[in-house]
Amino acid sequence: MIHPAAIVEPGARLAANVAVGAYSLIGAQVEVGEGTVIGPHVVIEGRTRIGRNNRISQFASLGGPPQDKKYAGEDTSVEIGDGNTIREYVTINRGTIGDARVTRVGNDNWIMAYVHFAHDCQIGSHTIFANACELAGHVQVGDWAILGATTLVHQFVRIGAHSFTGMGTYLDRDLPPYVRAAGNMAQPYGINSVGLRRRGLQAAAIDALKRAYKTIYRNGLGQEDLRRELEAQAEECAEVKAILDFLNASKRGFIR
């Protein structure tokens, strides 16, 4: 299932049923799990581990060195889970010793053409990245997040689970879980109610999240009063507690 025109370097570890298209290059430190299909003209290099049943389209470049001037060839890596779709011209760079040493992608993600994950990004599972989303280094993305086309994300920004961005959004600060954002600079636009209903979240939890959103963005509370109010709401709703924990851990601040 390896095309005669593909190059698989000695040392690469490919499961027996991995398919590799014409003119693709698989480096010596690459490991690919069963059922993964690698299209033509794909480059996978460095210490890159790819799980099962992924679909990698032509001209993707995975495991390349980080675009970090401090990088001096240290042993860092990329880890990609199972069931991901990685479309044309996607680039995923390996990590740096200044952070996680690994750029990580979870399971069942839908990554459209021209998406870029820079060094040390940590991507959860079940996410969607529309065309030409660009993540700078050290970005964290929670499960089920959806990023609209050409969303740009500043380094060290965290994107919460179940959040959503519109096309052309620029995030320079953290985006809390469950929140919709759009614009340059990004502004909040309510709770991602449609996505949450599709995923089976109960109406009571969605109502609690809407209340928490109003507490954060519309009540004009100071930091301490905001925290106390969210703590009270979090006692009755685990989803609100997830927002509270996210805000408490924020280092860059969150969009307002």
C-alpha cells in the first residue's frame, strides 16, 4: 500500500495497512498507526507519531522544525491521535524545549486546508478548524471548539471547550468555554447554544451558562465580585464551574 514513488526512510514504523501516496516522504523517526491513509506529496518528518485511521491529504507538512529562532535542533516531537482528517497544505510544527517539547493533536478533529499549528500547540478532540486558521506557538484549544475560516490566534492564548469563532476572528486573549466570539479584535457574542444543543446539553445547563455569560459580560462587576457570583452559580452547574476554573487560570486575560 506504499506507492513505488513514495520515499519511506529506514527506521520509519508504519503499520501493515498504512497507505502512502506517490511522492510522499516519510522520515526515519515517524510512526504511523493502522488504517491511516497518507495522500501524495505529503512530508512527515522529525519525531512524529500518528495514530490510527487518520486521513492526510496531499501537500500536508507534519513534524517540521518550529518557526522559532531559538530552536537549535533539540529533540522535540509531534503527536497526532486517531481519526483525524488533515486536509491540503496543513502544517503542524514540532515543539520546543522552552515549553511542552511536543505539539499535540487529539482525536476526531476536522482540520481544513491551509491550517497552521505552530510549536507546542495543544489541540483537544472533536474540534473543527475551517480553512486558513492560524495558531501561533503555545496555543491551547479545548474539546469541541470550532474556529471559523481565517481565525488568527496569538501565542499563549487558550481557547475553551465548546467555544466558537466567526470567520476572520483575531484572538489576542483567552476565549472562555462555551462562548461565541467574532471580530478583529475578538468580541464576545453570547453562548454557543446551537452547538451545545446539538451535543445533547440539557436546557437547564444552557440557561445556567447564559446566566453566567450575563454575569461576566453585562453586569459590570469588579473582579472579586465577579468571582464570588460565579462561585455561587458554579455550585449548581458543572459547566459554569468549568468557566470559572478557566478564568481563574487565565494568564493573558480573556476577551471582553
